[in-house]
Amino acid sequence: MTEQTVNAAGDTIDPREPKLPAWARQLLETERRRAHSAEWKWNEYVDEHQHAHSDTWVTTGLMFGERVEYPAGTRVTFSLDGDEFTVYVERTGVAAHLCVRSERSVAVHPHVSNVVHITPGRH
């Protein structure tokens, strides 16, 4: 089993690193700090901009749960009584459409002004 060494920042380092010259250890530590800073900046950027690049998300819970986002263009598949429905956003120029694809025909039934029911087969 290889012995693991941990630096002040909690990073696991190569056990041979303490044997390097001081200038090399200092250079490695500087690069680690730069990498941590870049990762932090990247995560901050993603947090600020992810909504602009996502057209697909899942909300956990009934109404106001946590929003989990996926990259634009993600397809989500649901199973309903053995029939699979794949839902995705399709963009053509400036228009966007919510598409539902199934192995067989689907029926779309208006429910209320802002809800439709989609069922497998012709009903």
C-alpha cells in the first residue's frame, strides 16, 4: 500500500514530493493554488450563468423544491404503463417547441388553458 501525504490545503500529494528541492515544491504549491482559484471561479461562473444555458430541469418535491438543471438539449424519458415518452425542446431559428416522442401514436387532450394531457395510442 502506498503512503499518502497531505499538504496544508488538504490535497493528497505524491509521497516523493517532500524530497524535491524547495523551489520545485513551491512551484507545485503555486500551481495548486492557481488550480483551486480557477475551479472556484469556474463554479461561480456556472452558478451565475447556468440558467441561461439550460432549457431542461427537474424540480424535486411537489411545487417549490430544488431545481436541478441539465445542459440545453437534454432529452428526458418517462415510462407510462410500459410506453416510453421522450420529451425535449426543439429550437428552429427563434421559435422553440416542446416535443414529445413515443414508440407509437399519442393523443393530445386539452385539459385547461395551460395544461394538456398526452396519452399513448388513439383515445
